[in-house]
Amino acid sequence: MNTNGNTYTVIYSAVLVILVAAILAFVAMILQPMQNENVKKETITKLLSAASKADGNVTITEGTDVMKMYSEKAKEAFFVDGNGKKVGEMNIGKENLNDIQVSTTSDLKKQNDLMKKLEEGNTDLLGELQLPVYVFDINGKTITVIPCYGAGLWGPIWGYVALAEDGKTIGGAVFDHKGETPGLGAKIADEPFCEEFKGKSFNTGNDMFAVLKGDNSANPHAVDAISGATITSQALGRSINLWAKYYEPYLKTLSTVSQEVPAAAEEVSGQTQTAE
């Protein structure tokens, strides 16, 4: 074959492209399990970080075995639909840490897409939602962690909010992003901003939570937007508000249970005093 001809050039280029593509596909296939494991560990780290903020005695360091810690601290993990009904369970790794299941950001994106359709009026999709719920035992406290996901200024933003037993009060929160501006929108992942959420609470109805410009110290359902990053801040607020709205039917059941427990304890105490 004439190595200077067009035919040779085309064949050579085609073979080279196919060979490189095959090698890249093979490498990607080999690395996929490790990539999935790293994504799982990152998600678990953020879940534990949010839950542990509800109790200052729990810390996560660089050397912490987050898989083991998750299995020890997690009481249960499951999915609920838009009506607050449980629709599935996740393995929390009590028998085998490799079996731990969590919803990653790609899973959250799918649920966020369904929420957008629901917001457009397609209420038939309420039963199709599969919203992850993680319940932890942190030093005797029952902490429920729920995620949020949405679009920031330059890409997706997401986070995890830890709620007290009443299903309303925020004990801790962590957030992350894919490409927000360093020093501005990227500050949603910084500790000072996340700390603002502690002690705040979810409202009811359509305006459950917000991130707003100005001083919101007196507003129990809002935190201050990051200076110079109003768009990212408000986008995060809308994401939290949207996800909290569809979690509300389930969170209301937590509120009911938390009210019943003290009442039951008071009744038992009264019976004991009568008996004495």
C-alpha cells in the first residue's frame, strides 16, 4: 500500500482512533468500581458531617473510617415518596460494609428533575419520587438527614441538612458544588456559612426555608446570603425550599411522634405517682 496516499492516511487514522477509544473504554471500565466507591465514601462523609454537627462530641478527621462509622451510627436508611410513604430500604452495612447503599448526586439529580415536572403541575408523579432519608443515632439523639440538589450559577449545587427529632429544627448542614466561583459562590461549602443553619427551622407550606440578602438573624426560617454571591446563595435557598416541600409529608410524621413521646412519658409518670 502506498504510504503516501490518502487511503493509507484514512485507514491509519481510523485504526488509531479505534485503538485509542478501545484502550480508554477498557481503562474506564476497570476504574469504574473505584470511582463509584470514592463517590459513595464522599457522600457518606457529608452525611456524617451533617449529622455530627448536631452533637459537638462527634468529629470526623482525615483518618476516620467513614464506612465503619456510618454503619455504627446509622439506624436506618430508606426512601419516601411525595406523600411521605416509605417506598424502599437502603442497606446500611451492618453485616458487610461493602453493601452500604446511599443516593449519590446523580440519583439526586433524577429526583430533582421529577420535582421540576411536579412544579409544572404533573401531580401524578408524587408517588414516583424516591427521596432518601438517613436516620442516625448520635450519642443518643435521633438525627434525620435529608439532601437537597439544584442548579447554582455555574453548575449543580447540593447539600445535606440534619434535623432534630421534631423534623423541623436544623442541627447541622453541609453543602457542596461543582463549579461555583472561588471566594464567592464556592463559600456555600465553607464552615461559617453552614454554621448559620444550626438552630434554624423549616416553616410549613410553600415558604419553608430561604437564603436571603440582609440580616436574617431574627428570621427562624432563613439565613444570610453570602456577600457577593447572591445568585448562588438564593439558588441554594430555592433548592432547600423545594426539597423540604416534598419531604414535608414525611417530616410531619416525625413532628407527630416527637409530640406523642413526651405525652406518653407524662402519662406514665402520673400513673407512677398515683400508685405511690
